[in-house]
Amino acid sequence: MDSHHSYSQVKGVSTGTTILAVKFNGGVIIGSDSRASMGESYVSSKTINKLIQVHDRIFCCIAGSLADAQAVTKMAKFQLSFHSIQMESPPLVKAAASIMRELCYNNKEELQAGFITAGWDRKKGPQIYVVSLGGMLLSQPFTIGGSGSTYIYGYVDAKFKPDMSLEEAIQFSTNALALAMGRDNVSGGVVHLVVITEAEVKHVVVPGNKLPKFHDE
Amino acid sequence: MSEELFPEPEWLSEEVKTGTTIIAVTFDGGVVLGSDSRVSAGEAVVNRVMNKLSPLHDKIYCALSGSAADAQTIAEIVNYQLDVHRPRTQYHRTFNKDVILLTSPDDNVVVKQKKKQHLHEIGHILNAFEFDKAWDRTVLRKIKEKVPHDLSIEVEDDPLVCSAATLVKNISYKYKEELSAHLIVAGWDKKKGGQVYATLSGLLTSQPFAIGGSGSFYINGFVDAEYRKNMTKRECQEFVVNALTLAMGRDGSSGGVAYVVTIDKDGAEEKCVLGNELPKFFDQ
């Protein structure tokens, strides 16, 4: 069997992780697990929040080196707030994603982090953008990332439907994250979900004992 | 000069691997095995229609993954060894196994060495070889009648799935350093019905379902979520085909057609599901 390198080869704290974002009827859900690990065997934090708010209705989640990700999101947050003051209106999700992409692309040699940017804006409603390691920007109806995502590709391919309701989307995200956490040893802890709609931003936390159980548990 | 213009293609020197997806699932009354059909050597696909489900016996199949040569060889060796379970077979120099005496399953007791020796002395036990070599089935039946009713003889007409899996495991473990193949053994026998055994690197474990190969990483979540105990035969076949389709959709080294084998008490049924008949999922 091929040896399968599913963790990022970074030193220091890395978020071997599972992140996802899903568009539903009226908004987006962005979610992640909560484990930060050093190498494969030490969990340096059980309850880290990987969902970072860069503006009122725009969130980012990070996979890869935690240090790189924090630096990039801090810079992006600053640039975005400046941009929105100049524009005198809330920024577009695409603008936030573009800022991340510029930073990733221009520093692609040094950085080792990928991002999912999701949010709501007045122009196009709910959107999801994924900025990958080298700086590619892509818009998708749902996306998964991080080391634990390989295990749930089959599940999300089979189960995703466009235009789900809020409850279905929450169930879909929780199930997908629970399955990935069940198989990936560098993902775990609790499930953090943020639901972003025009009206509000709601943070949902599903602790370990309330996660859905599957056939072997 | 000509070598620079036309360098030898990489796949001629790359090892041939079945980067693959294999899956075996038990259902109420049997098992279903499935595999894709792609064999790759580095980046090239060298065979797009290989059937990776290899028969070990009438009702026992194994699914191959890892290095193609290693996996095929293990399967052939075990197929050869299990031929002992066919009536009137040839004498094998290398295979040597005592008849194992078991007490009746209700007793839950393991027969002690002394008792075995005693039975040997009074002429009840012989080597499995000598059994097959010298006598045909009518004599075997007469011997069984003479043996006390609370003892039974293991060498039956059909091998247990567990025996086949153990033979595979023995080879995998003994040559662990040299071989790199992972076989999933599944089948049906009278004693325990449908069973699936995973034999990764010499481990032997019985599971309700097993997945293997490079494509299996992508469907871990799907099979965890969708597997249910005691499915019907139909549901199980659909489950296997769905899982294979999803894996082939994401894994670069799995693809082609899906081969499905269903084994129950009536025998084994092979089926091939072509690419355009595979189910479709959400795609942008």
C-alpha cells in the first residue's frame, strides 16, 4: 500500500485539520474541527477556533501552518477594513478572497497555508471562495480542506445537494466533520460551525459527546 | 543523442502497482466484493480492464491491491494451497498440516495435545495429505462415522473463509519486508456465513466490511456513514457500486469499470458495471 502523506510537513504548530464550507438556501455555513497538533503525535490545543472573522459577514478558515495563517488573516483583516472604509460600504466576499490570494501568491515560497473564505454580501448573496496553497482562487458551492478532508470526499460527493435548507446544511456539515474526525488522527475535539446569512452571524458549537454516531460506535 | 530526443518513457521502469479501490461488505446471507479496473505504472495506465477480484475457491474470493505482481502471486499460491480441499487432489510436498480435532462447538473446549496423540495411536487421525492421497470421499465418510460423535474433523469439502484468510496472512506476514500487497479475503462458508477478512501486512482481522487501496481514503467517510448491518443483497450491491464510483471519481489511480462479485450459499456471481452505467453524483 502506498504511504499516504496526509499531514502537512511543517514544523511548529500546524492545524492538521478538517475544514469545510457549504452554501445553502439563504447563506453559507463554514465549519471546522478544533485540534491543533505539532507533528503527528502531540495535540497542542484541543479547542482552538479556526474560524476567523475578517469582517461582519465574512469569515475565513485556515488549514496548514497556524503561524502563517494567523499572519495572513491579520493582514487581510486590516486591509479589508481599510478597503471598506474607502468604499463606504461592506466589502464583497470576493474582495476578501482576493486579498488573501494576493498575499498567498506573492509569498508562495514562504507560506504554507490554504484558506476558505465564505460570507454574504449584497451583490451576489452567499459565496464560498477557496484559496489554495500556491495562490489559486476558485469559487465553489461547497468545499472541504485540510488533512481530514481526504476521508470525506466520497461522503460529500454523494450527499451534497444544491439549495439545501438550514437544518439540512447543518446536519450535512456536522456529519461530514464527525466522519472526518473519526478517521483522521490530527482532527478532533469539537465541531465549530458559523452560519452566515443576511440577517445575522450565528456560532454553533457541537461538543464531542453530541456528535452523530455511526455504525461502529 | 537519440536518447535525449526520445527518452525512454517512465512507465517502462516504474513498478506496476494496482493503485486501486477495493471493497468487501457482508450482507444478510453472504458477501459482496467490488473493485475498479485500473493498473498504473507511475503515471501511465498499463491496463484499464484488469479484474482485481481473484477466486481462491468456489465461494471464497480475494481482492488485490498494492503491487500487482505481489498480490497476484499471493492469490495464486493460496488458490493452489486450497486445492487440497477438492476431492482426490495431488500430493504437495510443501503443504503439511495435521488434521485438527475440534470438540463439538457447544462444548467450547480446546482439545489437549495428549488426546490428539491418543487418537493418533488408536488410528483415528492421519495427516491431511495422507487422507486425500490415499482415500476418496466414501472412505472419509466411513472414518467420520467411526470417530466419536463429540469430535469433528476439520478437513471438509469446502474450506472455511477463515482458513483461506489465514493462509494469505501467513504469506503476507512471513514475507512482510519483501512484499507490498494488501489482500481482502471474503467469502461464504457453512459455519459462519458471509465473512470479510482484512490481511494488511500480516494482520488478520474479521470485519463487517473492509476497504483498501489508494482510492479507499476518499470513501472512508461515506462507508462509515452509509453502512448498515443486515442489508439485503440488492442494497449491498448498490452500496458497493456507489462507494466504488465515488472513489474512482476522486482518486487518480482508480478508474475504468467496476467489477462486482456476490457470494452466497448458492455460489459466486461475477458482474461488470461499465463506466457509463455507473451512478452519477453531484458534479459542477
